[in-house]
Amino acid sequence: MTDTVDSETRSRIMRAVLQKNTKPELLLRRALHKLGLRFRVNVARLPGTPDIVLPKYNTVIFVHGCYWHRHGCDKSTTPKSNANFWERKFSSNRQRDTKNVKELRQLGWRVMTVWECEMVGKRSRSSLLVAKCVRAWLQTKQTTGELPSQEEVEKALNVTSDILVPK
């Protein structure tokens, strides 16, 4: 599929993509706060400047965009034009993510990744449900991970999905 705009317009559009305070981050932060979890945001002194830092749980959360961090879902498309540049860009993003997680773990932090598609889009969950999944993950012994599936949350909490789904 060819691009529908010229390269100058595409560059302007890509430069305008937010790096912090994105819609998925704001939705998750609002829901976590509603559950009583307190946190810091965009802590620059930590590797990777995590989106959400929960000091009480010694946990950081990255809310990754599926496109930029290559989640593998339908939002992870690769542009046809200048494909080599984009492959290098995406590869360096993934390498940087891996390096940041490793450094955070060495500093004793637990690291969780929440993907954009979990928060917004046609297959997203409610933000309150995602926050409950995060809260359930905080009770585990895992040191790194992604947002657990609803089945994993139900098993960990020993409840059924009708309890987890917000009214």
C-alpha cells in the first residue's frame, strides 16, 4: 500500500506523535488511581524514564505503543517506503527496551509492560479491568512481565470474570 501523503507531511505527522501522556497512559493512570494505587510518572532518573512508577511495590510500568515497540498485533505495521530505515528504527527501539528492562532489574525494580492495544482500540479492555490486572500482577512474585490475560487474573484472584468486569 502506498502512502497517501507526501514525505514532508508524513515526517510532520510522525514528529507529532506523543512520547508521554498518551491516551493509553492517561487511561491507565486514572484507573490505577481510582483503585487506590499511588505512583509517580515519567521518572527520568530511572533507565528508560518509565511511564508509571509504583514505589511502594518497587515496580515500574511501561505503556508501550504497539507500532513503535513492535508488539506484533495489527497496529505493528511496517511502512513500505524506506523499509530498511524503519526496520533499523524498530530494531533499535526493541534493543533499547531490552537494555532498559535489564538495567531496571539490576537496580531491583520489577518491570511490567502494558501494550497500547490493551487500552485503546477494537480489542481493548476497560481501563478499570486493566488496572485490576495490574493490581493482581503486583501480588505475584514475577519480576518482569506483560499484562496478564484475564484467565490468569481470574486464577490468581480465585474469582470469575463477572466479578472483574466493571459495572
